Amino acid sequence: MDTIGTENILVAHLAHESKDFSSYQNPEDIQARVQRVKQLGAKMKACPDIEYWVADQSALTSSDFGMKFIGNNGRTAFLYMWYANPSFFRLYELRFVEGTLPSMEEEEDGDREYYVVNRAALKELGYDSCQGATLMYEDDKVRAQNPEAHSIVAVIDDYYDGHISAGVHPMVFVVRRGSSGDLYTLSFRPGRLAAVMDYLKKVEREIYGTEEFEYTLFSDQVKQIYAADRRMAMLYTSFAFIAIVVSCLGLFGISLFDIRQRYREIAIRKVNGAMLKDLYVLLLRRYVGMLLLAAVVAVPLAWLAIHYYTADLVVKAPVTVGLFLTAFLIVAVISVATLLWQVNKASRINPSEVMKSE
């Protein structure tokens, strides 16, 4: 499983062009649009702080867009699709595990396409290797007399393109030399965010005459995907803390009442030569036994709760013995610390004063 690069990536709305091509009334308007977009691309290449960049309609996040493809021996698979250029894979640090993209710099045909899939898609198509592997649009097979089979030139490692609970999607990347879109995603040299932002603002003023510079950091977009999970974790943590505090107060009250009832017994034992350590064992033994009994009951119940709660999750954290042992030790320390003040006070009473009061 691969991880994508999320740091030092900026997503900015730079191309202020209409998405309605009919709004361009004549060929001169269309040519002017093309020239502005080309100028943007040249400015991206000219900045020494910008390493890689792509222009698209959205940043690399989860998408429902996909099509059915036909793979090995007529096997049909639904693959999520993404249109990309060669810089796309370097920008997000997506690693090729098999095959490679051919050099596209010298190609005269800028619309030529190459197909790259991830491991999950390769498996869905029924292949073990991209050597000789092809895919075909299912719609082409239905509509065209001689449908084209596209070669799979490379395979990238699997990665999560959205929330981790959604699992790994089988993906196909249609790679072309160029890219288009209003949203520019670019990776910049570490520590050069301010300089890159100033540069992009200047470019926007020169080409479009606007100061409406909108941007986000890709790492912030990824964090936003898990914002609800963080809020839920904070809620669980808060309720757990409140439950521990209430339990400690209850334990403190019960121990206070119980130990006060045993003051006469403690006094008699001290008169008969009981040592301080003997009294500690006497008073704590009952509560330690209750703690062990509670652990025997709670651990299986907690394991079952975790098992059913995570049953539908694609990726699960390992549930090990160490997890329950750590929880038991934390609870034991808190419980003993809660009892210790009362036990210490009871073990140091003056027998004569207790006998007088009795």
C-alpha cells in the first residue's frame, strides 16, 4: 500500500475562464482564451520554486466518476477514472510498481493517450502483470464494429483516494501530455510557500487583472476529510473522561464508607501487633479482587463491542492483548490512587481514640 504526498502542495484557482464555451462569441475570443491558458502554463514552468503542476477541475480527492471496462478473457470491471498528465504522478509521489510512462515531450500528437492502472484495477481486470495487458471501454464494444483495445503501460501501487473507510478503489488513469482546468495543483519547494503565493498573485494580476486569489493547501483538504472522525474521537474521549471521574468519585465514596465502618477492627488489629503493611493488604485486598473481577467481565465485552463496531470498516486497527493490558493498568493505577488516601488514613489511626469513640 502506497501513501500519496500531501505536504508542500498548493491548490489555487488561477484560470478565470468561463466553463461555457458558447460564451466565446468568435474565433478571436477562443484564441485569446487559449493564449491566456498557455501563458499560465509558461509562468508555472518559469517559477524556480514550483516543482510540478497540473491543471484540472478538482484536486486529487475521491470521485464517483468511472466506467465499465473489459479486461482479460472478457472480464468486466467498473474502474474509477482520472485524467492526468505525466507530472501528476510526480506531484503526488505516486510510485510505479510495474512498467513506466513513455516520454511524451517530443510527441506531436498532444491528444495521444496512455493507460495506467493501480494494483486493484489490474486485479479486477483479471491480470497479474501489465505485460500484454489491455482494457477496452464496454460502451465501445457495444457501439463500435472494431473497438480499440488500449494497452496498460504501467501500474501504480494502491492508495486511498478518499476516506480510508471507503477502501481502495480500482482506478484507471488516462494520461495525456497536457492538462486543462481552472484549478491548478502544484508542489513547491519546502519553506517557499510565501514566495510561491506572491508569485501566483502577480501572475493572476498580469493575465487576468484580478486580486481574487483563492487557494488551499492540499494537506488541509485531506485533514478536512477526517474532520468528522476527529470530532467523534474528541466526543468519545470527553465522555470517557467524565465516566472515569464519576467512577472515581463513586469508588471514593464507597471506600470512605466501608473503611470508616472498619475502624474498630483496624484498631483491634493494631493493638494485637498488626504491621502497617498488613493493614494495607487487608484494606486493599477486597478492592483489588473486585478490580480483577471487573476486568474479567469487561475485557470480553469490550472485545465484542470493538468487533461489531468495526465490522463494516475496510481498514481496522489491530486489537491486541497489549491494548487491554494497557487499559487495565491505567484503570488499576487510577483506582488504587483513589483508594490510597483513605487506606493510608485508616492504617494510621490511634486505637485508643477509636475505642473511646466506640
